[in-house]
Amino acid sequence: MGYKVVVAGATGNVGREMLNILAEREFPVDEIAALASRKSLGTEVSFGERTLKTQDLDTFDFTGWDIALFAVGSGPTKEYAPKAAAAGCIVIDNSSLYRYDPDVPLVVPECNPEAVLGYAKKNIIANPNCSTAQMVVALKPLHDRARIKRVVVSTYQSVSGAGKEGIDELWDQTKSIYNPTQDYDPKKFTKQIAFNVIPHIDVFMEDGSTKEEWKMVAETKKIVDPKIKVTATCVRVPVFVGHSEAINIEFEDFLDEDEARDILREAPGCMVIDKREDGGYVTPIECVGDFATFISRIRQDSTIDNGLNIWVVSDNLRKGAALNAVQIAETLGNRVLKKG
Ligand code: 2RA
């Protein structure tokens, strides 16, 4: 016997990946419902070999369904997640709405799988932001060995993190640059993204940081350790899929770069590609469609006592969103629901 699974937001980039990954990982599904907002209603989506017709999120009855993967953004989540949860369906939510709620666990299964047990207070589990998810997969095993004091991270985030409109804007703007009769002003992003980089993701906070940067701080503390200090600069780059991060880590104890490489080679979810030669590292285009978080450029930072630099790349629609949500469902299945 398997699970009755709902995917809400099934026509979006992340919702489609959720369906792909449930099928690829052979999640034990007895019944599946693909939900969409009224404007995308009837759109067909793929689930393995099957084609599903989307149903209306607004009128769907969640009673009797086990797990709902939500990828609909904070507004609709606020309306529909409590409805699903009250009907007894456990919600795994990809929006930021519940991430900082003390009664809702924020889970990256490679880091804090035991936290899923906290789902019962609200029947909701939160999925972290994409830039945090891939970073903590690499940080946790290093923290377990040498205790991280401080992290300085710069991100290089692909346009798919901003949804389909972000992808379309990069594509159309790039074409318009080769065709001067075609004007293409920024709409989704604040400045031209084609052949450019923009040091601004999400809204500005009072202290001058952006919400994306704040999320990396708050979520790392909730998932790994509240004592870790994080400072982040988040940057949008003209890449379609795959976020990259240059991470500088300061530890309590000395950690040799070779030992760090060995630890990361064994760590769950990590794939080390680290040859000190031309091309001996991973770039975002190579991680698309993969499950792993790739780690390259592992090297000592000799400007501080216990410092290390790493380069971390992952598919933001997968580990940063849909894959992590499906892994939470798997963890919930193995540790709590025990069907399948
Ligand atoms: C981005 N963090 O890349 C977002 C998506 N969750 O814009």
C-alpha cells in the first residue's frame, strides 16, 4: 500500500519537477492529484508515463489524502495549506510562509531528518529556500567535525529561481540584444539580466541586506545550528538553471582541506569534483537534472586560523526545491507514516 499524494502548483517549474522526481524516485504513490489555480485549469502535466489533467486547488477536498506538496507561493499557501492540514493531509510547503514558525519544522533530510517528527503541531513541514538548501548540505558534515563559527557566502543564482518569468526574461532579452529593432526592457528583474549580474534578490530589509540574504542566515541557524553566524551577498546571474555559491567557512577547530574533501566525499547528498586543473570543478550547466549538491575548489583559507573555502553548485529546482520536498516526503514515510 502506498500514499495518496497531491501536488499543488503542478503547472509551475517546481510543481512539474515535483511530479518528475516522485516518478523518478519511485515514491510509493497509490493515487496522485495535480492541482492548479483556476487560470491554468485543465492544463496537462506529466507524471512518469502518465498524463494528468490539473484540478482546481480552490475546490479540492483534501480529506483522505496523505501528503500534499505545495509549490504555489506564500499567498495561496496561506489560504490552502491550513485547509489541507485541517483535513488531515500533511503539507510539505515550498513557500517561505511557515519556514520561521517555531511550530513548523524546516527540514533538509541530509541535515536534520529527525525534525520531521515535529510535523504534528500544524500538520505542516517547511522546505527551505534554494540557496540555503544546497549550502547546508555541504556545511553540516563539516560542522559535525570541526564546529562552524562563521560563514561568508556569495551566491550566483540562476534566473529559474525567479520562476518562468525569470527564464523568459533572460531568453527574450538575450535575443533582443542581437536584434536592435526589438526593445526589451526589464520587467521581472530590476535591471538588464542578459550579459549582466544583479546584486539584488527579493526585497530590501532595513539593515541594507535583502530578504534572500536574510533567509540564508535564519534558515541555516534553524536547520544546522543557531550558533553559526552567516553573512551573505546574493546575486542573480544570467544562467537558466543551477545556483552556485562561493563559501568561506571559519571553524572552531582546525580542519585540513584533505580531510574536508574526504568528509564531503562520504557525506549524504554531496558529490565532490575537485581536481586542481583546468575544468576540474563543476559549473551550473553540468548540475542540471541531477540530485546531488556538487562541491569543488576545496582549499584552506590561510588568512585565518581555521578557514576553508569551497564552491557549491546544485540544481535549484531540484535540491533547492522539488527534490528536497520529495526527500521530506520519503523521510516522513519512513519515520512516521510507514506505508508503502
Ligand atoms: C530565487 N530564492 O532564486 C529564490 C527562489 N526560491 O530567487
